[in-house]
Amino acid sequence: MKGRKAGQEGFTLLELLITMAILAVVMALLSLSLASSVRVSESIKEEEEVVMQAQVAMRRLKEDIASVYTDASCPFSGTRSDFSLEETVADRLAFASLSHLSFQPENEGTAAGLIAYKIVPEKEGSQRLKLLRADHPAMPGHLCGMELADDSFLLLAEGLRSVLFTFIDEEGKELVQWRPIPLKDGQVSSPRLPIAVRIRLDFWLDMEKGISQSFRTLVLLPVGLMQADQKQNAQHEK
């Protein structure tokens, strides 16, 4: 290839090819960096949404459970559902609480409510779960929380991997279920409450990689603690 004459402007074909190759490498590196930044940004956004959902759900659960009161017509009940996902069991919880949220003017003066939580798949066969909440004013003859219709429940959180409620009795034992004690006439014994409920919510971060984030809290039940104290005092008096 002949060299350029003095004063002749322009680039040779080889120089152009080298320049284009360098630009291609630089653009590829920039694209990879940009794609990585976008993925990190999306991941951070998803984690922020998960944290926000967890905070809202935990706050609502804590307020509802801490305000539990004894009601013979709707005793505190926590049961395991019939289905499980990846060896983690979904739960259902129902009780009478003073933290009733009223969105109807005619029920604004009603502080007590029948509250229920249940966990269902987001869609049939899905490994993503939804946490649903139902809240009805407590009135004579009203159905208990365990008997509320499916259309009574509203979405509280989604994208869950598992939800677990653990109940602590007056002796400090942790139980996976809490059921009222039935009597022969079909009634239940004096409503018995746990002294605390341990809550665990696991949210999916990346289903393909099996990554999830766990949130946990412990809620004390003032009425349950009072019942435990009364029981202990009665035993000491004997």
C-alpha cells in the first residue's frame, strides 16, 4: 500500500477498520454497563416495593392482633390450610378485634370487628401467594371470621413465597395451630387466647434463582397476657 503524499488528507481503509473496531468495543462495553445499571436499578426498585408491602402488611397485622378481645361467638382461631408450596404451609387466621376499619358511614361508630386473614395462590398452580384480609363489624348473629365469604377479602400483599403464623401459649410453647376447645353441646369453652403471635412473611425477589426476603415480628396480645396472669394466680391460690 502506498503512503500518503505530503499534504494529502484522509484515512486509509485499515485505519477506518481499526477505528470502527475500537468504537464497536467501546459501544459494547457501554451497553453492558448500561444494561447492568438498569438491572441494578430495577432490582433496587423491586426490593423497595417488597419492603413497602412488608411494612404495610406487618403494621396492619400487628394492629389487628394486638387489639384482639375474647368473643365466645368468634373465638381466636389459627389453622393450617390444606395446601402447601415448596414445603411451606399457608395459614388462615380469624379473631375478634377492636381495630375494625370502617369505610361505611353507617358503621363508623363500630370499633369491634371480625377479622380474618388467608393466603391463596396468585393464580392456579402459581408459587406466588397473596395475603388477603377481611374485616366486618362485630354484630349479634354475624358470621365468625372463619366463615366469611371469599368476596369479603381484600388484597393486603402479593408476591409472597410463604406466610407463617406461630402461636405462643401461656407456658411459652410455640404452636402451629390455635383452635378453641369444643364442648359436647357444640359450644366452645371460655375463649382462650395466645399470649403472643410470631409472624413471618417471605417475599419473592427472584423466583428463577430461588431468592426471597424474609420479614419477621412478634406481636404480644395484652388480653392473652392478662388471661395467663389470672390463670397463674388461680393456680397459686390453690
